[in-house]
Amino acid sequence: MRIIFKFFSQPIIICSLIIYFFSILTGAILSKEVDFSFYNGDFSFSPLHYFQHNLVSCIILISGIAVFSLSTLWSLFLNGVMLGATFVGVAIEKSIQEAIASIFFHGIFEIPAIILSGAIGLYPIYLIYLLLRNKKEIDYKNQIKSIGIMLALIVVFLIIASIMEAKVSPLVINYFFK
């Protein structure tokens, strides 16, 4: 358990989490300006559809590793804003319970995958931080190992999230709110 906590308490992951959290809050605040009457609780897609959709989002987040984290910062922010705005919009349009139910079951896996993808995309900034802070050689082998672990976790989380979003969330929404 301590190894898991140590891994997830890496500064790069915490930084990604903070950016994502504040962008969710921004989206929640901005949600009053968006019309959510289109929301119908439709979860009629296959797990493969959700997996592909979320994988593309994660790849976009990770791609920031090639462009000095700029696309990661933007994508992480937009993803959080959309989540915050959608959550509040559904809560206003339907109910807070339905908003929680429509996100919770797959979100507990999808959100960590997004945060880990953001952490990978923020690596260029993190490496500069390490160089300036330590003023010594960076253990690149350890950094690559961390990225590999994060990539594996992202795939596992996305597989679980896609199954939950396609199979569990619709059952919960239909059972309690239809």
C-alpha cells in the first residue's frame, strides 16, 4: 500500500491532479452559461466505443511530451472544464443524484487515467524542474520506468472505465432515474 501511495504522490501526478481539479471547478462555474437540455442519459454505445474515445483523449494529453507540455496543459484544462460544466449542467437539468450516478461508476477509473495521461504529457516541464532543483544528473531509467507504469495503468483504467460506462452506468441510470 505504501508503494502505491508513494507512486501516486509523485509531484508530476499531483501537478496534473491540481490542474484537472481547478479546471473542473472552472467548468462548474461556467456551466451557468451552457444549455444542457440535450442531456438524455444515453449510454447506448459499446465498451469499445468508449475505450477508443477515451484512448484518443489520453493520447492527446500524452502528446504534450513532444511539444513541451503545451497541448497537455490545454487538453487537461478543457477536459476538466467539460467535466465540471457537464456535471453541474446535468445536476441542474435533471438532479444532483443523476449527475453523480452518470459519472461515478466509470469516472473512478477514467479520471485517474486522464490525470496519469496529463502527468506523462507534463514530463518535459517536470524534467526541467528536476534539473533546476537538483542541479545534478536525472535518473532517466527510473523516469522511463515511471512512464511505463503510468501507461500500463492508463490502459487498465480505460478498459475498466469503458466497460463500466457501457454496462453499469446505463443500468444505474435506467433503474433509478427512468
